[in-house]
Amino acid sequence: MNEVSETLERIFKARSIAVVGASTDPTKPGHEILKNMIHIGYKGSVFPINPNADSILNFKCYPRLLDIPEPIDLVVFVLPPNLTLKIVEEELVERKRKFGDTAGVVMVGGGFRETGTREGEENENRLKQLLRSAGIRLIGPNCQGIIDTTSRVNTTFDIGDYKKGAVSVITQSGALGCSFLMWAKFNELIGLDRFVSFGNMADVDVAEVLEHLAGVPSTKVIWVYLEGYADGKRFMEVARKASSRKLVVVLKPGKTQLGATAAFSHTGAIAGEDQIWDAVFKQTGLIRAYSLQEFYDTTRAFEKLPVINGNRIAVLTVCGGLGTLCIEEIAVSHHLKMACFSEETKQRLRALLAPTASVGRPEGYVDTTGAVTEMTHYDAMRVALEDEQVDGVIFLTTPPAFLPPRGWAEQLAKAYNSQPPIGKKPVVAVVGFGDSARESKEVLEHEGIPTFDFPESAFRVMNNLAKYHLYRERFAN
Amino acid sequence: MQCEGNVDGRELFLEHYKLAKREHRNFLLENEAAEVCRMYSIPLPDGGLAVDKASAVLIADGVGYPVVMKVVSPEIIHKSDVGGVRVGIHSKEQLVEAYDSIIDSVKKHQSTAEVRGFVVAKMAGKGVETIVGLKRDAVFGSAVMFGIGGIFVEVYKDVSFRVCPVRNGDIEEMLGEIRGRVLLEGFRGMPKVNMDALKKVIMAVCSLGMENPEVSSVDLNPVLATGEGALALDARIILQ
């Protein structure tokens, strides 16, 4: 582990946290942050700094940072810029000099460069300079800070407790990062490993955190909301490293930016910033999502699914319409193609399905029609997954009303989970009835099969898995 | 590609670059750009710079008709906009006529433009018009572009980018990514184009951009892709 990683790890694993600007007022972020630390179950020491209160939420208050008698790993600031600067200069820097204890600070408060004023910029530069010379790393300012669901460190004012899992979030918009977590919280669509919101990114930056998380074993998928990065070569180097070890899904706005208007060449006129970033993502193996929905869906599905080992997809549908829409997507896709069933697979499928079912027309497609039982869900999925010429399955249904909502889903999941763990093939499910089929969806999600409302969403997730497969092959060579 | 890069190419480029800067030009002249491209092993049609009618005729005789003729002027960057290009010249008579009429047309459009001469080059046959370009990005440095070329390139934007340096696999992906890739694979009885030749041009443009940081952008448009090879019919090098 390099020095940056060691410091970041000390921040993520902080055993004690001081909150400067802690508030007794439940409507203030300086109060909410303490509450969220309790909610998430942080077991370390918490020291609210507030000269006018004895205690907040049963934590003993201290008037000044210098008064805390124990070592502090992390300091959170929730104050306006002038007060922040004053306390950093008079107390924090002094404390670091005396005790050498603070590894980092999270500056939640704003009023710096993001205001677009000269004063804001000067304040931010002063802040950076003070902390740098003291040897303290800065996350922020103007951010939500960090969450670590293992150490239970949480500096955010939006997120309380969260299910532990394998998704880590890196975001240049704190609110968007939190909105993803809140969106996925319902139905527990993801589990969180770590969260970092940078705000103005005055010090600790995207590349440092991406590089660090690439080496964190509990993280499987990294969700990156990226607004920009100034050092292109460094970004590419880190991104390559990260994508060779993790599934990195990125959303980067900027599609509408045009090339230089006064370009003297065709290339200059066409080449907007976005096209170059798009190339960078392809070359470094980051999976770029092109919409917020794709961003969310891909991330949550990647956490659950095994990687795919090819691009041949079988489409198994109970509903002809949904199935047709799905194979149309595959037909025009650059990365996926329909699987070719073996003769044996076709015979097995015909034998177990109703005579009305359609098998292998077109190749890789099975329409069971509504004439299904709970058991045929198990059998058909199992047979499709057993075919060596199939790399993954998209299942689509408008669940027949005569089947109990749990039974068919359990059978489908059983077939999926009876695969041997090595070489396990991914399955995604479109349950066309949306929230009216909630019970079925819950079963599937719980058993590791991501569910979607629309065939396009399921297709995009599979397509992104296949892209990742392509990138991995490329890195292996 | 050798480690030290293309030393001769760099030297020649710098020579033209210095002249351009002295003349307050932000682009290389057509013949200069062509010379630099040749140094980077980018194939161009046979031809040369004619400074008068007699040398134009000599060059045309040398390369054989039909030829094309393009005006060379430090004040003109978009040559066809001022009637500075003539294609399909089949004889000496047509060449002489074209020479005069281009001068007339240029004078009409841009009376103050200094005409340094004409590039006279062998006219290419049929093929797929592609574009290979380069742009220097503030964040990532040189980025190479490949796509379907011609005059409508900015309308259809059927192009693909990669940041330099590119690996062979990147170029394969670029070729496969554009919508018009079917045109390269032998569309409606047209021959399948020589992909290796195209790849070499893309690789060469990348080297040109990376070794010459004074280059702001490059357009090779069109690069005529045929069954035999790839030929850059027009080369534009814009400077920082």
C-alpha cells in the first residue's frame, strides 16, 4: 500500500471523529451528521465541538478541538468558510503539530470555489495551503464526505444506516451519489461498501480514490459520477488499473458540448470533449452509462451477477411481445448476439414445454407462451443454461395470473443457483408487470437475479456485461 | 516504430513549422503537409508543386493524366471555397485552361491572396472515401479519428476516436465501430478495402501527432480506401 492509500485507509477506518459545528438543532446538518453516525452504528469515539452545549445526542461536547484528550483520526467541519478557516488555523494545525493525530478532514460546509467569487476561491486556496503544510488530507469542501460500511464511519447528513455490500460510490455530486443510495435502498437493490463525495475536490481526488478502491477486496463494483479531471494521462493509468480488478461503471455528462466552433479542420469541428472521453472509457475499460437509468441499473446488476464469459444470449420469454422487443435490441447490438442452441437443447426444450411453445425460431429464442407451470420455469431455465453455446440468459415474463407469485420465481431462481459456481452464467429478468408483481421481483432479487420493468434495461445490462468481458479479454492479452 | 520516433519527419516538420510561424500562418501549405505525411509513410498520390504553367505540364506528364490541381497559398486554407481545386484534368490543354481559370477564380474570391503555385497530382480512381484525423485535446493530448470521409463528414459524424498511442486492437475497434463499416467490407459489389493499409495510416497519423506537439489538428480527407491500399488525397495540418 502506498502512502496515499495508507492515509485514505486511516480516514475510512477512523477510530475517533470530531465534528466541528455540531448542532443541538435537529434541522441542521451539524446535528444530522451525528444522528447518522448513531444510525449506522459507528462504534468509535465521537467528539462534537460546540462551546455552547454540554452534550448533543448523548455525546459530550468540547468547546475547542484542542480540548479533546484522546487522539483524533478524522475531523468533520460543518461551518461557514470564515469560521472554518479560523478553526483550522488556530486549532487544527496546532493540534496536528502537538499530537500528530489527524489524518484527514471532511469539509461539509460550502462557500468556497463553488460560489464563483474571488473570495470563495481565495478561501479555498488558503484552506488547501493550511492543510497541506500541516500534512492533513482534505475531502471537500462542499461535500457529503464518506461512508464505510465496515468501519461504520459516516460523515454524511443524508444517509443513515445502509446495507453492507460490494458497491462503492465515488461522486463529484454529493446529492446524486446520495440519490442513488436512496433509490436503491427500497427493495435493497444494492449493498454499499464505501462512499466518497468530493464536492469541490480541492485535495483528495477521483483518481486517488479510484486507485485506492481498486485495491479494496470488499469492493466489487465502483460507481463513478465524473464531471471532469485535468490530468488525462494520470486518469487513464488509474482507470486501466481499476478496471482490470473491478467493474467500474461511469456516468459523465457533457454529451451536448460541441467541438471548438472556430475549428479549422473537420476533425477539430467534430471532436468535442465528450468524444475524447468516450474513447478514454473504451481504452481504459470503464463501462460508460449513457443515462442515469442505465447507470443505476448496470451498477446494481453488476453487484449481483457473475461476469459473462462470452456474448451469446438466449432469450427465454413467457410473453411474445416482450421477447420480440428484446431480440430486436440484440439484433442491432454491437456486442451481443443471439445464442445458437444445440440440437439436444432444442429437443429437451420441446419435450418439456407445451406444444404451443416456440423453440429456436429465431436461434436462441424460446417463447414458452403462457402455457407454463412453476416447474417449466425451472426446467426451461436449467436447459438453456446447460447449453455450452449459451453465455447468458434474458428471461421475460408477464406472470400468468393462475401462478402464485412466489412459486415460479423460486423455481427460476433455483435453476439459476443450481449452476456450478465456477463459470456461473448471468441471468436477468424482465417482469413486465412492474410493481404489481412486486412479490415475484423480491424473490428474484433476493436470489441474485436482477429484475427490470423493460426489455431495453435488461438488454443494456447484458450488453454492458459483454463489454466488460471484451475489456477483460483485452487486458488479458 | 523505432523508439526515438521519426527523426527525419520531425526535422522536416519543424522546418515547415518555423516558416509558417514567420509568415503568421496557423497551417502548413498543401505541399508542405504532403511532404510531412510522406515522411510518416502516409501514401499520397504521385505529384508535386508547380510554380508555373511549364512545370505543371512537366509534372502532369510525369505522373500521367488524369490529374488534379490545387492552389497553394498562405492565405487560403479552404481551397474549394475559392474555386482553387480542379479535378479530372485529362490533357495538357485542359491543364493550361484549368491553371488560368483557377487563378481567375481565386482572384475573384480573394484578390489579395498570394498564389505560391499549384499542387499537381495523379487523380485517384474509385474507392471508399474515409477520413483519418487528429486533434490535440487539452486533457488527453493527441486523439486520432477515423470514419467515413468526404465533404459531408461534419453532417453525418460517422467517426470514432481513440487517444494516442493506440494499440492494434484499438484500431480494430475503431474500424468496427462506425456505422459505415459495411462500406469497407465490400458493399454492393465494391471490393473489400485493404484494412491493413487503413490501419497503417491511422497509426502513422498518431505518430505524427505525438511526435510533433506543435500540431493542433490533422485532416486527411478523403483517405481513399480501395482493395489495394489507402491513399490520402488531401492533407491538412493545422498548427497550435
